[in-house]
Amino acid sequence: MKRRHMFLTMMMTLLLLLISVSAWAMLPEDGIYEKKDESGNVTARMFIITLDGKASETQEGRSMKTSAGAPIIALQALDGSGNVTEELATCYIWKTDTAGAGETGLRLRGETMQNALKRNSKFTPEVFSTSFEQQVGFGFVNEGEANAYNCGDALNGKYVKKADATEYYPVSALLYAYEKTLNANAFYNRNTSPNTYTLSDEEDAKPWHGDYYVLNVSNPDRQDMWTVTADKNLHIVMENHQHNYYFLFVKKDYNAEPSWVGITWSNFTGTAMTSTNALYLHRHITLNAPEMLENPDTYIRMTDFYSGEGPNAITTNNMAILQPEDNDVMRLGHASVGDDGRIRFFKEMGRASIKGDGVRIREQPNTNCGILGEKDNGYPLTVLGFVKETGEKYLMFKWAKVRLDDGTVGYVSAQFIQGIDTPYDSGI
């Protein structure tokens, strides 16, 4: 009995100790922290950023989202005039209750940092990792404080959280999030090159609302060029590749109250720039048909572009909203976006009905396959989107992929679907 009592006492002591240690544990808290010199001048900033939201995944399962307790940490050194002289970005890896490390990361310094701040100047970030026998360290002992180690003289030291911070995230945070997702091998293999970036003149274009990073991207291993666009608080990150606009990350509070989407949408006055129009079309869908964006792999493709004639001519981008489907694509809707600020948007998914009697529900999007059943005029169903006919080379979406109310999924020729092509005409 005495031995049992001693055992229970030891277990209670151990439990209390674990509770105490967990209470002492400090994890990185999102926000902007400052390092100051003896005169009170800010000499460096630390940005702790959790990317929580929807994100498309690579084939390897990587995405821009960060895991709980593993935020991006970006550091920024400043000179006496407040100019940025150096940046570092990494991902926090927990090691102890009050300390962690950055085991992969990138730096911008010297000429690379200068070019990262200029228009039309190429720069390639310097990457580091434990694979290259390099890492950085961080400590979080007291609430509202952080310490950086092995980051370099200008970045090492104690940082204190700034309560009313409004500074934008540094470009290194975007670069790291992008590289670790789309070019992760560069952190582990010296034979894989980091991407090369150029700050585009498009940043000066209107009608942006707020400030954006617009980066032209290239890589000698791919012999290709594309564009990455992100607002400077990383609400949204969009990649433009061959007229396809992919939304790599959309923040969880993208459409929260107060609505950042609503504010930016209200400032849209029209443009001929396709990338800008793709962003605003995405916001329009977010507000009017968010169910179309439930799949984070949904993207926008420019399908046509034309200009009118005369002094009041309107330039219009025609766009399709697409989703990957069985090694091909499914169209969820289409839109025309004019530089007069008007979007004509047609949703092509949702509740609809059969048009005509004896309409066949097919197993595949063609007439040379099995028949699941026949339905008459007015029969209700759900259209999941429109797809190409089997073997079709061109983007002619002739078949509706449908789900019946009993759960059966099949295909109906588009001519026999009614009530789905509902326009949302928005003019500002």
C-alpha cells in the first residue's frame, strides 16, 4: 500500500512538472518585432508570419501554408536612414520549449539586396540549409520578445514586439514561401539553382489597391519565365504562367470582416492588364460565388482579348474559370472583364435541370459509352462543371459533368442542360 502511495505521488509530481513546463513554453507569436540601438533607433525588424488559408499543393504535397507553431520568420536590417540593407527568411522549427532553428532559408544582401529593391534588376537569393551545414537560431523566453542567433551581426540580437505595427512583409518572406514550395530542392542540392527574380514595372500600374510585389521569375534549369504577384501582406499569392493564373495561397481571413476583398473590389475601376483583371475576377467570385473556389487548385485562364474602336473603345479580357479534372480541365464558369470596370460573369456549376425528354445520362463524356439512365424535361440535378468530349483536342466544353440527387455521377450533353448559365453583371 505504501509503495502504491509513493507511485501515485511520483506520478502527480511528474504531471505537475509537465503542466508547469508547458506553461513556460513560448512559441513564436505572429507580429512585427523591432531591434533598437542604445539611442532608441530601429536597426532591424523581425516579421513572424503564419500563412493559414487555402493553398494549392505540388505533386510532392508541398504548399505555401505553414504548420501550427512553424511560422515563417523574416528579418530585415536597416541603416541609419531606415533603408533596408539585408534580409533573411526561414521557417521556424521547434527544438525546445523556448528555442528553435531555421533549417532552410534564404538571404538577400549586398548587390543582391540592392537589386531586389530596384525595378528591372535581376537578383538570385542566396539559400542556406542544414544540408549545406548552415542554420540560424531563435529564442522566445519572455512574452513579446524574441532573440535571433547566427543570423549575422546586423540581424542578431533581441527584438521586442511592436503593438501598432503596419509595415508590409519584406520581399524575402514571399521569396522563401515560394522557393520552399515550388523549388524546394534548391535548399538541399547544390546542383539545383534558386529562381532568379526581377521586380517588374507592373507594380506601378493601376488600378492596384494597396501595394503589391510583382516579380518576373526565371530559372536556368527550366529555361522558362513566369510572373508571381502578391499583395505585400500576403493575403493572396498568384502565379501567371502562359496566360494561366494560379492562386497559390489565399489567406484564411481573405474575406473576413472588415472585408479586404470588399475594400479592394470597391476600388476596381477597370484595366486592360490581364493579370490585374485575373485578381479582381478572383475577388468577384469570392464575393458572389465562393463555392467555385472551394478547390484551391481552381485557376483562371485568359481565352481571348479584344479592343473596340473609337475614343470610347473598351478593351476586354475573356477568361475561363477552370479546375483540374482527370488529367484535363473542367470549366466552372467564364467571364469578360472590361477596362470600364465591368465584369460579366457566368457561373456554370450548381443546381440545374434537364432540357428535353429522354435525355441520356452517360458514363463518359461521349456517345460511345454506357448509359446510366434517361431523364425527362425539368429533372433536377447538380452540374459540377463542363468538360471536353473524350479525345477532343480543343477547349470545347460540350459535356456537363452532373451529379444526380441519389449520388450518381455522369455526363450530359451541354445542349440538354438548362438553368445553369446565370450571369452576374457587375458594373462599378
